[in-house]
Amino acid sequence: MPYSQLPTRRHSLVGTDFDDNTVELKHTISKQLYRCPGCRGPIQIGSEHVLVRIRHPDGESYHQHWHRDCTRPIVRELRGLRARPV
């Protein structure tokens, strides 16, 4: 899968980062105002964006809300990237 592909309404992306964390990127619609960690810009209510969930090997996890285009650097760095139907 080319790194330029981003999650869509039909599929999410899953891969592993350099710290062996599992990273899932999922298309979603904003239900509240968020701030994108990539560009620090606002993600308005009702906007399409990407939920990035990071799961550590010990089972801990957290998530962040990103603008779709701001996730390109994340996708580029993931190993074993694969699409998963939604």
C-alpha cells in the first residue's frame, strides 16, 4: 500500500511505529471542537478528520484527533501498514 493512502469512510489503516506501538488511523466526524496536534489548528464540529489511536505493547493506549492531511507524516513512518475494512 502506498504511504500516501489515508484512511477513508470504508477502511482504516493499522501499522507499527518505531517504538513497536500499534497505530490505528480511522476516519471520523468531529462531535466537538478539537485541536490538531500536527498543525495546532482547530478541527471544527462536523468536520471529517482522523482519529489516531496508539496502543503500547503493555496494553496502555491513547488517542488524538488530527486533520486528514496532517496525518501523512504518521502514515509514512508506519511499518507493516495495512487497510482494515470499517
